[in-house]
Amino acid sequence: MGSERFNVLREQVRGQVIEEDDAEYDAARLVYNGMINRRPAAVLRVSQVADVLAAVRFARGLGIEVAVRGGGHSAPGFGTVDGGLVLDFSARRGVRVDPAARLARVEPGATWADYNHATHAFGLASTGGIIGSTGVAGLTLGGGIGYLSRKYGLSCDNLASADVVLADGTFVTASDEENVDLFWALRGGSGNFGVVTSMEFRLHPVDMVHVGIMFFDASAGAAVGAAYREWIAAEPDEMGAFLGFHQGPPVPFLPEEWHGKPVAVIAGMWTGDLDAGPAHWQPMLDAGTVLGSFFAPMPYPALNIMFDGLSGVPGLQGYWKADFLRTLSEEALRTAVEYAPGIPSVHSANHFYPIDGAVQRVAPEATAFAYRDVDFAPVIAAQWPDPAENERNIAWVREYWSALHEFSEPGGYLNFQDADDQSRIEDTLGSNYARLAHLKAKYDPDNFFHVNQNIKPAAAAATPGSEAVPHENAAPPAAHPAEGAATS
């Protein structure tokens, strides 16, 4: 039996409304990051767009905060909120492919595993992340870096249109023909401008790919990284591969004595002619002593889920940081090698993603994603199972990021920033921030959608003391667990 105030919402929606007294509440309130222990007043499992329209109007009338959850992978836990209403799209995971037009229509709860499964049936794909359980919508709104970035651009570069419920509870479509300014803002401006209820993507011919994974001793990472930097720059756009530092995973092609030890890894895929794949990987095999390797033709979706058992595990403790690097400098590589022994667990990922090629052929002002003139996006995605290790592991991430940031650009990749990175939002959005702030004032003047890496509406941003969220019911961002917030 629900409370009276949410019974009003129940009468207006088809989806299930879950409150604290319901048996499903504890499961419904969780997100992937086990460090997040928030208690929303209610979770609405969205059934259709009409539910979203009703829920936004209801929350505004009641004066409560709203969080939007697609895949739920947000490290800061933006898919939930204390005392507010969560719009949970986990049941809305449909993907409809039009192979003739090479378009895919995607619901907001779909993951990249859902998306790739649907599109691969037609030999098609577009740029997604490297973990299959990541949500399509969240990754795209923050930019979207993946194996296909060099060939086909970011996820947001492949977005053709989006349906959006705005802060006033109205419904619009954004594309190159309709609400063009909103469409521009959605491609890199994150969830600041409304609730996206459907996305349409352009697709490209991608079927079987030649996968390569190579492990090296992390102590040789500076030399391996320098070789990687020169190799990836010389490779055609069909090569999509990242440099990483990990604990050696328990895979059969890495000797057991290296399991759990610091290793450097080159991983990715060649999307050109399969027979040409081995020759394109050879320069990296010659770059140092290879501890173990794996090469094989595979369906693209198989690569996309290959690391889900390591980095896509729900319930792990997690803390992330990100930057942009103009180049993979010797100083940056030495820093990565220095901090590699402290990698918290086999679930952690410290990657340097290449974002040259097609990413750089889009002008910085063409979408909200402004960093189009840098070659790499480093991310430190630390994850571990034991909450007792939180303080030590968070300290390692912060120390590593601080050392690496000395050689980085001011901003960082939005999708890998944590709750305490809010102060970096202007640097992260760079030359596009001012325009985004004005569009925020147009589409969400009260900052109703603020449970995110938040862009303040321009009018509020120009007001002295506007550091606080201007929405009258908004709470300041919760402190990170290392700074005193509750943990689970």
C-alpha cells in the first residue's frame, strides 16, 4: 500500500511506483556503484513516454528532485537521489533497426549489449563503449568514446535525433531539422536538458572484426606506451585500440604468475579486411616482451562484452577520474607506470583512449563536446569489492589523477568524472560552456534537472553567489564518501 502522495502518481502512470515499504524497494534503489547508498522517496519503473510526462509534472508540483536512470553506470550515482523520484528505464530496452536506412531507434534503458545484439543481426554498428552493460543514453549524452571512435566518431556524432521530455513536462523531438539548438546541446551536454525517451542513431557496416589483446610488464609501460603512441597515430582509422594499465586478469592467455600483477595492455580491434589484421598488430608485438596475447576474428558484439565480467560488475565500490591529453607524453607515461602498482583490483581500469581520426574531423563548435583537438582521453576507473578499502583506494585515484593532471588539459571526459568533479564542469565543456548555459536557461531555467554534472542556467551563473543550485528545492551535491557521506 503506497503513501497518499504517490498514489496520485500511480493513478497517472502505467509503470510500477515503488516506495520504501515495498518488498522491491532495496533492489530498485540500487545503482552499479556499491558506494552509493541513497534512499529515494519512490522509484518509477517507466512503462511509456506518457509516464515520463506525468512524472515530471508530478515532481515539479510536489517540489521533489528527479533522477534519471538508464544503464545505471554513473559513478557518482546520478541515477538515484535521496528523498526524490527516480525515473528507472531498465524495462525500456528495445532497439528497432531499419537496415535499409541504416538507422536504429533505441529506448533509454537499452545497454550497448542490447544495441549491438540488435544491429549486428544486420551487419551494422555505431560507436559504443567498451563495456556491454553500459547504458546507451548516458554514454551518448556525455560524448561516447569506444573502439569505433577513430573510424566513425563519438557516440554523439552518430546521433540522428532524440525525443525529449522537457522540464515543463512537454515533449519535443530534437534533430538537425527540429529544435536544432537542443540537439546540439544533447550531444555532449549530458542529462542537463531533459529526459531523453528515445534516440535514433546512424549505423555503419561493421560485422566481424580482428581482435587483439597484448599484455606487457607494467614496468615497461613507458616504452610500450611510446611505441603505442606512434603506432596508433600511423594506423588507419580502422584500428581502434587503447593502452591500459591493469592487474593481470585470470585469462588463459596470460601466464598464471602474472594474474593480479601490474600489467600494461593494448586491446582493441581492426575493422578492415580480416586477413590484414595480423600485419596491423605486428608492430605492437615487436614493441616489447609480450607476456601473453590473444588474436582472433570475432563478431563485434563479442568484443564489446568481453570485459563485462571484470569492469561491468554491479555492486563494486567505485571512484573515477578523467582528463584529456593533447598527446601521450613521456611524462604522462612515466606517471602511469609509477602508479600502476597501486591499481586497486582486477576490476579496475586505467585506460588511455585514442580520440583522433573521425573525432577530430568534427568541429569543436559542431556539438557540445568541445575537446576535438586532443589525441587521448585518459580515465581512471577504480573498482573494488571491499568497502573497508574505500579510503585507501580513493586516495590512490586522487593522487594519481593529480599527478597526471599536471600534463593534461583543464577539462576531462564527462562520463568518467565523479561527484567531486562538479567544479570542473566549465573546463570540461570548454569553449561551449557559455552557449550551453544559455540553452540551459532556455530549456530548464529553474535547473530542475540538476542531478548530473550540472550546467547552471546562464542567468543564475551571472549572479553573485550562484554556486548553489538555483532550483528552490535542490540540495547541494552530496559529499563523496571519502568526504563524509554515508556509504553502503
